[in-house]
Amino acid sequence: GHERDGPLVLAPGPDAPTMAARLVPDPDTGWNLHIATTGFTFAAENAGRAHVPGEGHAHIYVNGTKIARVYGPWYHIETLPAGRVDIEVALNSNDHRALFVGDRELSETLTFDVPGQ
């Protein structure tokens, strides 16, 4: 990873960013992951640059392995392994630090069973 100097801890409160993820089957193939945020803007143009409050990107992990850096609210996953699968979505600052609000990481793990192919 790109994490530098540990996580970036933000103060809790009504202006703190939030995130919720959901996975829906794609009508043609695979799955579509939706990342809903408040108080947070995806900022591809600032990836790798200095932290700007309220901006950044997401990292997507499948069964603990990072598969993508995401710069918008939707991401298509073409294939997943059969069996029990964990998909973790984590918000990160422009400088790649994991974002926390207080002691809670801004991440969510979706667990489900993928049928065999």
C-alpha cells in the first residue's frame, strides 16, 4: 500500500464524512458496486497529492487483496471467486492514508456467497 504516516483521523460530528456500500448484480455480467458518501468527494485529479479535507478515493479489496483504486461512486466487478466472498471498500485521503472518523475507519465489508460457475 500507499498508506503514509498511518491513518488520517477526522473529528466526529455532523460534518464528518460517511460511506455506505452496496453490491448489485449487473444485468449483463458481474456486479456493480455503489459507494454512497456524504461530506466526501472523489478527486482523481488530486490522487497522490496533499490531503484536502473532504476529498480522496476508495480502495476495493476482495478477500483481503486490493483489486482497485476507485475515483467515483460506481465500480464494475467482472468476476468474483465462487464461495464466500468479502468485499471491503475503504475511503482514503488524496495522499492515500486510510480515513477514520474518531476510532472508526471509513470502510465497509460486504460478505456474501457467490455461486459456482
